Amino acid sequence: MASGFLKVNVYSGSVANPVKNAKVEVLKGENVLFSLVTDENGQTNTITLPTIDKSYSEEEQHEVRPYETYDLRVSALGLTSTLIEGVQIFDGVTSLQNVYLSSIDDNEGEEESLITPNTLWGDYPPNNLEGEAPSDIAPILLRSVVVPPTLVVHDGVPSNTNAPNYTVSFTDYIKNVASSEIYTTWPEETIEANVLAIISFTLNRIYTEWYRSRGYDFTITSTTSYDQKYTRNGTIFEPISKVVDEIFNQYIRIGYRMEPLLAHYKSDTSEKGFLSQWGSKELGDKGYSALEILRYYYGNNANIYEAETSGSYPYSFTETLKEGDCSVDVYVLQNSLNYIRGSYPGIPKISNPSGYFDSATKDAVRTFQKVFSLSQTGQVDYATWYKISYILTAVEDLTESVYN
């Protein structure tokens, strides 16, 4: 029988505040299949759950949903209980479910949310391209292409003023959209090509200030009618998560055009200028690289570029750090990890940081990578340093809010 895996991360308010000893129940209907408790890093053990054979996600079909769904009920002392319905489990894949609990003072009763189906399975409206935005307003172009720490997602069509706005980290947004738009069982090069299209589309909205230049107070919408599918509290899949962490600052440009490509895609299409998601899966099966897949759909003058990251992070990445290195960068790394321990005490303490990358530093790095679902190399590459910088900033912001 096919099976997949589930790991739950529980936070109070933000990623800077993991919740220890939260109770996590995994439900199927009214039956409680597992009852788990989070550790000092706010995480459960990884559990195994029955699901659908992955062959159903490897060919386009509409008879059998290619994943199984379960519900989660999460509770913790002093926080509002939350029920998340529709957590998705694919064959052979680890699903990462983040749960954000709010203060009891902010809510009455149990919070509920529903994870809607993947766009390849569910029935969603086609993209309306420019949507409701007036055509006579020229977009504002920023000076450079920059990956921001966060963006604001409007959970509805642009004209729906009652729809909520959510502030989401850039990488979490890309992981969420990719997990909602494609199947995680596909070839890695296919996943990378689709993630690059999603990143490029998103950076185009940011670079052109598409919505803000029209008077809206958000960066992008969650609806396929105008943008990409973002699912509030959506399940993230580990293979997609790792690809995003490696290439989150890369995007597509066409020829000499400066702006990121507004990279449109559909489930299955031969329309010029659109990436076919199922077609890209077939190309990946044939051994095409991500760039070859992108050029197949967007033309041979499509290339991949790197965007800058926001200057709000405390320290810039320079080169991969590894055991045996000795530098100021290592010293900053050691102190950053020790500071993050204030929220994540499961990360081993690095005693007397000296700037020398010793075995204790490697253990701390490897634990950090495990906690945040990065490749556990014990080396600090770009993806690891960006995540360290993001978590460090979040923990510092939380500390400042407590004492100010």
C-alpha cells in the first residue's frame, strides 16, 4: 500500500515563536489516527500515513485524486485551538504542515481553515491576464529586481475589499504556490522549471508595482483569475521546499528586457508563450533540464538571472562556510545561531564563538538545517545563510516587540 509522511510545525503568531508541548491530532473523519506532542522546536515526529499510489500523479487523469487528505486539530495552553481540513499526503513524500496559533484573547472558539484542492485536480477559473486593473495606467518599474523578505497576498479578486490580506515571507509564498499548482512527485528538473516560472511571475508583479500603482494595498492576489493559487495554511511538500530554498532568487528574463518575465502557465496547453505544466512533466521525464524546459515554452532567448535580496537582512552571504574555515563570517554565523537558540533551544549552543568553524558549529548548522527542512550538509551555503538571516531577523523583531 502506498504511504506518505507528515511533519507538523506549530507556531504562536510567527516563525520566531515555536510552540512546545502543543497537542496535534491527525484525523480521518471522526477518528483520531495519531495524537502527537511538539518538541522544544515546535515540531512533531514524522509520521507515516496511507495514501494514493504516485502513478496517479504522474499522468494527467481526472478519475482518481492523486493524494490522500487528512485533518489536523492543534491546541496549546493559552492559544486558540485550530482545525485544518484537507492536509495533503503524496506517495513517498514528506508533507510539511505549518500551523499558526493565535492568542485566545484575539478569537472566540476554534479557528477553522480548509486547504483547497491542487489546481491540477480542482476546478478553478482560468487566468484573466490583466484582470480588473485599468489598462490606461502604466506600471511603476523599480530600479532593480529585488527579492523582498515578505509580500502581501490579497485572498480574493482585486475588487473584493472584504477579502483579507496576509503578509507572507517570499520563500513561503513561492513554496505554497508551487505546492498548490504542480504535483510534488514530478521530476526535479520539472519542479525547478515550474518554480522558476512562479518566482518570475511573482517578481514581475513586485518589479512593476502592478497592484500598488493602481491604488491597491497588496502585492499579489491568491486567485488563479489574476495571478497564482495561494492557499492559506496550505501543505508544503519537502521536494518543492528544497528546490525553492536553492533557487528562490532566480528568475526568467527574455532577451535584453530587464523585467522578470510574467511567466504564464496552464495545466495543458499549446498556446504560445504559456508553459504547459503537464507538458513540462513529460519533458522532465525525457531528461530535459529546467532551462531547456523553459526555452521550449518561452523561446530560446529565455535565460535565468539572479535577483538581489533585500538589504534588510543583517549580513550578506559571501561564500560557502564549512568545517575548518576561520573568518569573521564564521564568527557572525556562530553568534547568529546562538541568538536563534533563544527561540529554538534544540539547536546546540556554540560555546565561546571564535570564528573557527569547528565540529560544534557543524552540529549546530546541521540541526538548524533539519529544523527548517534544508539539506543537512553541515555547510552554510546560500540557501542556509538566507534562512538563518530570515529567522534571525524574525527572532530579533519578536524580542524588540516584547521589550518595547
